[in-house]
Amino acid sequence: STVTHRPVSGAQLRAEHAHQQRLPFEEVARRIWVGPWFADQPKRILFLGESYFGEWAGDIECEDTYIPAWIARKVVDPLHERMEQVLAPGEPRGSLYNRVAFTNMLIGSVGPKQSDRPKQQQMRDAQPRLQNLIAEHRIDGVLIMGKSSTGPAAEPVCRKAGIRYRAIRHPSGVNNQRAASGRCTDDEISDAWRYLTST
């Protein structure tokens, strides 16, 4: 993969990998991010995003490659930046993500533009994958990012699995930022984390 000397945007990162072949859907869906300290945590927490957009190629579409690129400061990602700033302030970069797992509810680009939105049927179709990931990685709790988008599809899966979950407004959601009343607050993120990690 291309090594950059300063973080690039997601669009630039995708462009750097555009010459690579698109990976099979099954491989992208399987290769989630699992932090190296995840298995040793008292509570194994999954951060569940919503979806992603743009044209992707190569293994940078896989979370097990994308998250390390972000930790290594090869790409700028407002979502992961904010989660670490709120939940691991002052700690070395990657400290939070080394302790958790991460994936999006919906795998496969929802369209070329940031304004492209997933359909609820697509989210419901992704429920079996989430169910399998919870069992495979022995997830104890899920922090659902996107109360009105990801939540309706993810919450029933968590309830059926008998594990804790907490849905919050998307921490970096563009739609949430348009109105002060819709913004996800730092307290909302912190409260969800405390609930999920409490014994």
C-alpha cells in the first residue's frame, strides 16, 4: 500500500488504491477490525458504524487494513478521531481502537457521494452478518453509531443475542451537524461507553 508522509482524505486514499482490483464482498465483510488487546478486555465491545460511500478497490476497503492506516496517520477520519478524543484523551493514538472491534453495519459502498444514504432494507439484510460477528468474536456489548439509521436494524440483533447495546447519534454524521439539537454530544458517547464497559 502507499505510504504517505501526512494524513490524506478518504477520497485521496481511495484514489491511491484505485488501480487495485475490487475484493469479493465476502472477504470485505469478514475482515473487520479487531484490536490486538480486544480479547483481553473485561468487556469485549464492538463499535458499529453505519455505512460508507465512494469507489473502493483493494484491501483498504477492509477494516483490518483501514483502521491501521488511520492509526498510522495515513488517512484522516473524523469518526475515529472523535471517538479517541472523547474516550481516550491524552492516550497514544490507537489506544482506544486497540481495545475494541469495529465494522460498519452495511458493507459495500452505498454510492459515490457522501449524500448517498443506505436504505432500511439494506440495513435489515445485514442483520445475519452482525449476528454471526457477535457470536464469532464473543461480543459483550455494541456501541451503535446512528440512532435512527443503524439502530433499528442492529438493536433487535443485540436483544436476541442477549448482550448490552447503546445507540447514539452518529458522532460524525453530517446530517446531525446541521442542527444543534441533532448533534451527538461528548456526554452521549461517554455515557454509552460507561454503560457498555461497566461490570
